[in-house]
Amino acid sequence: MAYTTIDDPTAHFETKLWSGTGSTQSITNMNFQPDFIWWKERSSTSHHNLTDSVRGVSKQIYPNRDNAETSYSGSEISAFNSDGFSIGTSSDTNANGETYVSWNFKAGTSFSNDASSTGVGSLDSSGSKNTTAGFSIISFTGTESGTPSIAHGLSSTPEWIFSRPRDVSDNWMVFHGSFSAQDYMILNLTSAKASASSVWNSLPSSTVINMGDNAGVNDDGAMIMYAFHSVKGFSKFGSYTGNGDADGTFVYTGFRPAWLIIKQSSGAGNDWLIYDNKRDTFNVANKLLVANANGTEATGQSFNYIDLLSNGFKLRGSDARNNGSGGTMIYMAFAESPFVNSNGVPNNAR
């Protein structure tokens, strides 16, 4: 029985913490060169930021806003390094005395698809992929018309997709593997799941992502998408039903989570909650950031407590955002350690 294909998740994903100095510094001791960095100032209000190796180190885009991509010329992330990344002197990454977190992914293998030559998809796409870890960064030029499709570069059907145009203001469109065809959510808003053929025109396949003519997925200009699929013992993209109780729902993932995003999909007004194993090193986990807002990290809010366990996570509060009674929650989770490694050795509890 194969328990996992990835014994060391830190070869593909890692959370990093640092304190700002106001002087240039490097964030090191990672087991890979990151291709996708999502970072946030913890100790003060500032926007979430995304930088990736496909768009380039000087390009930033905000997960919690609908603003177009901007350039910052190295003042924030200045270089992708073999064991981490370097940062400049911007207050978004390095204000003296402030604290920060980043969630970092390896892609690393370039891909390019000429749709007319391969017959895969109707629009050309390119980017960087990690088929071992089920992650790809996809760049393409949209048409804002019709129902096009693009190659995603992965070996399995994507179960989570973030998408938005680069050059104009628009919302972040999200696909989740539990959705029906044409269902979508919006990362930078608190709205519930909705449906429209203009967004995801039909479900993705093992080779392509299918879009409509909505600018969030198919603007007539530069587009960026981040696509993921589950890898046993490393990542999972699922859903569960809340019970509204402090003795909350347990969710099995098959690994001890290192990073977790939860969003209620069945009701409006609920934030996208972010937990990780570096800001919270023991249970209960109570250091909370919200992906759709720029707020300071919240602590000690018992209504949204969770436990990060050896084989999943358990809700420890009655917060509607992650455990609303009868509500449907979607989540994306990445591993600190598989529940059982490829040699049959179980991991330890926190």
C-alpha cells in the first residue's frame, strides 16, 4: 500500500517567518528555490502579496484586492535563491521591528503548449510546473470571448485554481474540486459560491482548464492562473460540513497540515481563513490571517480555534467561517508530514 509519494513535504512547500530590519536581507534555509511566494505582514495592516517566477520577481499582485499587477523593482522580493529568497527595504516585506510570514512553493520545470500544434486546448499557454507536487503556474493571453481552454501542465485534473487578469482590475476567480460545472468563488471577497457559464464554462480535465468569457478567467490580455491537484500524503482539496460546536468537525487529510485555507462556500459574509504550523507550533492553533483582507494577525479568538493533528485537523470553535452549523466549507491543505511515510512509519502528533 502506498501511503505517500512525498516523504519530505519541505522539498516542495514551506512556511517561513522573519522579522523586518529595514535593511536588505535574505530568507534562507529552505530546501528548494521557490517559484511562488505568498507573503503577508503579520504585525500590522498591509496587503497580501504574490510573486512568482513566471511573471518575474519584480511583479506583485494582491490576493485580497482586485487591483492590476504592479512592479516594485526589487524593493520587496528582490531575488529567488537556491535556498529561499532575498528582500529589499519595502515596509511590505522588511519594516524594522515588524513580523512577516510567507508560504512558498516549488514549481521549477518550464512548460509551453502551442495549442495549434498539440491539439491540447484552444489557446497557447506556458509556465512552470511541479508534477510531483501537483502545482503549476500558468500564463496565457485571453480573448474575453467564446469558451476557450488552456493546457495546465499537470498530470491530473486540477482541484483548486486561482485566476485573474494581470493588466486590469478584476476579481480573483476560484475553482474547487467539489464544485459542479460553472460554479466559482471569489478570493478577494466574502461572497458564497455562485454559478455562471461565463466563468468556468465546464469542469477542468486531466489536460485542460475550460473557461468562459469572464475577464477574471479570460481577459483580452495577459492572464495568470495557479492550479493544484491533490497528492496523497502531501496535499488535499476537500470540503466538509460544520457542526457549530466547540467540539467541532474532524477533517481527515492523511497528513499533519503545514498550511490550511478554509472558506465557507454555502453562505456569504465569511472570510478566507489561513492557518499554518510555523505561526502556531502547538495546539490549539489561534493565529489567524484572512486572505481577503489586509488586517493584522488575530490571536486568542477562541471561536475560530483549530487543532492541527497528525492526520488532519479538527475545529475547536463555533465560528461560521470554518464551522458554521450545517454550512459547507471548502479547504486547501498542504503537509508538514505524511500520516505514514513510504516505509510505513507513522508521524508524531504535535
